[in-house]
Amino acid sequence: MADDVTPLASLSLTHVYYNPDDPISLLCAWLALAPQALCVVYATLIWSTREAEVILMFAGQLACEAANFALKRLIKEERPARIHATGGKGYGMPSSHAQFAFFWAVAVGLFLLGRHTPREQQQQKQGKKKQVTNGNTTNGTGNAGPSLFKTLTDSATDLERYAHEPWSFAHRAVASLGALVLAGAVAWSRTYLGYHTEKQVLVGCGAGTLCAVAWFVVTHVVRQSGLLGQILDFPVVRWFRVRDLVVEEDLPQAGWEKWEEQRVARREVEERKKGL
């Protein structure tokens, strides 16, 4: 009976070979899980926000993976011999990790810098709130007397305002750069672990970038032609409550103004109860 036992196989989706004596190798092993983590982020955002832009980006990510699948079987370039010696499977050109990561990073950058345009009225509201706040920072006699309480209150107000004011172009540029740095780290980890040659990783980075730019153009045409608006009006799409707000709604402001209105209304009710 023992001779009839079928050999077990390993699910290689999260199976990463690394050098246990090298802390950098361990870090690279964790970086190798970035695509799986990003898929979890995609799924979470789609479920929690129902944003059309997130759905479109995830669709492009899947199309990029399909392109990588086709390219590997068209080029048929093997991985480095070291990985084959440990039982590694599949072709190596181009690197799917590098292509996945760079599609995501470039797509995020194109969205933040080229498509995400917070409405001007939101910024104007923030300016009015700032003026009102500054105009009300007076002491009990109506004069702006310097006091420790006033200083602490103003500091807390300024910090809260900064945390929820619309992202400037510089903020979005820094976020885009951070995404590129993460993508670069994921790509570099593939050569450090020996899963790919430098050429395979570079081609993967280029393929991911090209896919992201091409998908950005496609989605731009879909938006400009009105096709996206028509799709969002489909009954089944409305049943899932898919919306398209994140393009114009500032990221930190998403839902914040509604929360502020509820908070102020709740405080007014509490004050009225105290006055009774």
C-alpha cells in the first residue's frame, strides 16, 4: 500500500525559496508576496468602496497578468539554473512579479497625477473653514489674547485641518514615487533571490509600464466617450451600488464631510439636552 501513495505537490502561489541565514533574503521573500497582498487590497477596496476606478484598475491588472502569461509561453526563456535545481517551475521571461508591481505603481501614479482632480469647491470649503476657525480663536473678552489654552487649541485645530485638507499635487507626487519605490524593491528582490535574471526583470518592468499606460489610454477613451456612464446606469451595476466618485472626491475627504456633519449635529443635540 505504501508504494501506491501519490506524491504530494506544493502550492507554489506563496512558496518562496530564500537563504535563512541572510536577513535581506528574508526581506526579499516577504516582498515576493506583494502581488498577493495587492490583490487583497484590490478586493477590499472594491467591496468597501464600490468605486468604478478601482474596478477598472483591477481589470487592467488582470489583463496585464494575462499578457505576462502569453509572453512567457511565447518567449519560453528558462529561469536561472539555480532555481531549477531547487524545483522551481515555469518560464522566466518576463518576470511576472516585476510586471505586476510596475503596472500597479504606474497605474497609481497616472491616476493620482493625471486623472485625480479634486473638485475646486472642496478646496474652497476648506479655505472657508480655515477662515472661520481663525476668526473664532479669541479669548473670552473678544480679543486674541495669547494663552496656553489658545495655543494648544490652535495647534490641535491646525493638525486636524492638515490631516483632512485636499491632497496637493506635491502630496500626490510623493505617493506616486512611493509606489514606484515599492515596485522597484519587488523587482530587485527577484534577482536577489535568484528567480530571474536582470534582463527578465527589466523586461517585466517595461512590460508592466507599457500595459499601465495602454490601459490608462483605454479607460480615458471609455470615460470620454460616455461609455462608462452608460455602464454605471445599468440596473445590475446600480444594484451593486457601483459609483464613480474618487476621481473628483479628494481621498482624505471621502466620507469625512458627512462624518463632520453628523458629529456637529450630535453635539448640538447634546447641548440642547444639557440646556433643558
